Amino acid sequence: DAGVIQSPRHEVTEMGQEVTLRCKPISGHNSLFWYRQTMMRGLELLIYFNNNVPIDDSGMPEDRFSAKMPNASFSTLKIQPSEPRDSAVYFCASSRQGVTTGELFFGEGSRLTVL
Amino acid sequence: SQQGEEDPQALSIQEGENATMNCSYKTSINNLQWYRQNSGRGLVHLILIRSNEREKHSGRLRVTLDTSKKSSSLLITASRAADTASYFCAQGVQGAQKLVFGQGTRLTINP
């Protein structure tokens, strides 16, 4: 099993540019989560999907952020326009059973730097 | 905020000693999970304890849960240099399919 795959691993962009982060969950997992990690705020849940449907997006900071899951094997997190305060490591994670009974499998993260 | 707290924020011990990390949380939970993160890497699941369990073991790890105090602890026995990492507790929030993470404990094992 290849695990959760995220791309790009590193992205450096300028303020105002659009950023798209990509995630391929583990095959057979039906829940997908996007987290953001910063030194100041720790790990924050941005949004999660169950069976490709967004269930809770209350953690999405503002309208500049959007996430999609067009099928069971692919999700994107988009920031448009990006701002320096969006600099963080963004993690995607998936789960087979949902976190009520199971664990999360994390990708290696996408480190975003907005100049 | 539902985010829990971990104590201590940083811990440095000698190889072979035991390491204990504590976690307090705010919500009602289905389970509490512990994760490990090596520098620059993703989080890796270590152990899950359900809300009706009080103690669980896995290898050198021992986790306790006290739901009346909304607290949990992770004990790593006979620590090794390779245990150096950040450790996070995560609340499986009751009634919601989501995990809320604490701020983590940075553990350093000195050889």
C-alpha cells in the first residue's frame, strides 16, 4: 500500500497567486481530512469528507480556501488568492472506518510558503 | 476551541529512562488517540483507547484514560534515541467524525 500521497511536497509562491494542493487517499478509505499545521496554532482541521461529500468545513479559515473531492481517489485544497499568513504545512489524511472507531493515516504534508 | 492541552510542551531525558506525557481535553469523546511526528514528516498513529477503556498497552507504550478528569497519559518505557519526536494526543469527538489534536509534546532522548 502506497499510503496517502500528497503533492507538491514544497511550494513557494508569491502573495496573490493561486495554490492547489493535491491528495490521493489510501484505496478503500472512505473518509478524507485536510489539516493545517503551524507553530502558533498547532494542527487545525480544515475540512473533512465522507464518501466524497464534505461533512464539516467549519475549520476553513475564509472564502479564499476551497476543497473538492471529485472521486474517491483524489482531493484538492485550493487557496485563491494566497496570503503570507497561509504559510504552513498542509496535511491530508484518510481513514477506513472514520475516526469514531479507527485511526487516521497521514500523508507527508505539503509545505507552503507564501512570500 | 475544542483543542486540548498537552503537558509538558517539551521533555528531554536520557536513553533508557521512561517518558510520560499528559493530555487534557475539553469535549466528550468516543476515543482518544496518540500520534507521533518525526521532524518534517507526517503523523503516525500509535495507539487508540476507547472511552470505556482505562488502560491499554502496545509494546513499550502504555496509555491511560480518565474520562472523569478528561485526561490521558502516554508512557514510553525504556526510551531509545529513535523515540525522539513530537507526540500528539487527539480527541475523537463524540457525535462528530473528526479528531481534534493537542499542541503536542516534543520529546528528546539523549544517547
